[in-house]
Amino acid sequence: MRLDKYLKVSRIIKRRTVAAEACDAGRVMVNGKVAKACTPVKAGDIIEVGFGNKNVKVEVLSIAETSRKEEAAELFKYL
């Protein structure tokens, strides 16, 4: 799955366009490397997102094409 879509489905970032813009600005890293929106994401990857003055670091647990709000938290684990 594409990184920008995963960020939206898992509700780490609310909109896919915002997720894509964050990736293009270099604020998202996958496994320690700056990632573009089209970077593939798989279970076990570590994603770091810079939100202004704080960073969010999560581990991908599973991939889903869609998810409800209650299920979204099961897609990743905060580190």
C-alpha cells in the first residue's frame, strides 16, 4: 500500500492530500529514510511523522484498504 494512503486509512493524518504534502515536504520517514508518498508500506515498517514541534513514531502492524474509526488504532502501534 502507498504511504500516503496508509497514513489516511490508519488515521495518523486525516486527509490523503495532507499526507501526500507531508511526504513531499520531507516530514515523513520510513525505516529511517525520507519517504515519498508513493513509497510502499508493509507490516513491520517504522514510520516517523513530523508534526510541527513534535514527532510521532509508529510501527505498522497490519495493512487494510479501509477501516472504521474503531479499527484504525489496530493498524499501528506507537513507539
